Amino acid sequence: MKNEEIESLFRENYRRMFLLAVSLLHDEAEGKDVVHDVFETVIRSGIELREETASGYLLSSTRNRCLNMLRSMKIKEKVANEYVIFSSQESGTEVTGEDAGEEKIASLNAGISRLHPPVCKKIIEMHFMRGMKFREIAAELGISETAVYKHLRQALTSLRSQLTDNDDEYGKD
């Protein structure tokens, strides 16, 4: 599409697209980002939009991108809840002194190094140690965000099990 056509589509459709995105996401900044992303996709992919269907296509694309974002947020929320549960279980055990805390950290690091498949270890490191988002991890590893969530959940379950077993060995219930 020519720049003039894209600018015209932008002027004609931006407000409706933005309002739709904000109504679904309840966040103006995210709404602007979604509309920007839709237009960026149209420009980069070279999609030829017909005048009679362009508005519908842009609104549908906006809605779909918002729904994908909401789905992604739910996945992130589930993992955050898993991590909170994992962390609270860890902090629920009796810790006395600095040595006990260091022992737990050493135990956690040992558990991370034993994770299988290796992608679980990599995802734990990328998400919790490097602070990467699911989208970034998925892009870097070439897997879906859902796969990232599933591997992370598997890793947390495995770590929880390993650390619980370690606590039992030392008589810490």
C-alpha cells in the first residue's frame, strides 16, 4: 500500500480502533500500542486492503491482538501465582540465621541445574534472573508463549518437589 493510503486509513480508523482496544484492555497506553502494532503489521506485511473491507479488517485485527494480549496476561498471572505459591512454601519453612538462607539458595540453584528438559532451566533463568517477559522468551527460543508457561510451570513443580525432598532429608517440615 502507498503511504497516502495508509495515512488515510489511519486517520479514518484510528479513533474506533483505539476505543475498541481501550474498552477491551482498560489501558490507554496499551490501546495505543495495539493500534500501532496493527498498522505496523499492515505496513510490514504489505497487505493490500480493499477500501470496502479495510475498516472491518483493521477492527478485527485490533480485537484479535487485544484478545491475544489478554490471554498472554492470564498466562503471566498464572505463572506469577505459581511463583508466589512456590516462594511462600519456601519461606514457610523454618529459617534460622544467615546460613540457613544461604543453604536454601544453594539448594535452589542445585535444583535449577538439575531441571529437565534443559529448556526448563533456560526459561527459569531467562524469566526470573534476567527478567525477560514470556513474549521475549518465546521469540528467543522459537516457541509459543503457552509453551513457555508450560515449561515454567513444570520447572516450578519440579523445584518445589526437589526442595520439599531436601527439607525432609534434613528433618525440616
